[in-house]
Amino acid sequence: MLSDVLIPMLDLNDTADPIEDYLAALRLLEGVAGDVDVLVPGHGSIGGADQVHARIDQDRAYVHAEVEYASVPVSPPGISGIPK
């Protein structure tokens, strides 16, 4: 979470609602973000206090975009009008 180089990775096998679980975790982090001096993600660059909210917003935006993309119908090959 909060990496500046890796996208959010959702565990689709061990939870009933991985998207909501991830968003809930972001809300928890957001609740303490004001107390952070240094952000040390598991992967990526160390960030300062000024980057915490931006990285939370970036992760949240990515997850919401994935949800929106997943809801777009996919057309069978040869049928136009719906993204493949």
C-alpha cells in the first residue's frame, strides 16, 4: 500500500470483498495520516509527511478505476461498439 511504483494488489482469494477491504484499510491509514512524519512503503520510495495523503488518494483512485473498468461489458471478438 501507498507505493509510488506498484499498483494496489487485491487479494481476490482470501476475502469476501477485497475491494472494500482495501478501501477500508485506506480509510484507516487516512485517519492517522496527520501523525506521519515519514512514509516507508513495502516497495517504492520513502515519502515525507506531505506525500501520505497524495498516495492514499492515488491508491483509492486506482481501485475505483478498476471497479469502473470491471463493470464495462466486454464484447465477443468481431462485435464492435463495446470495448474489448
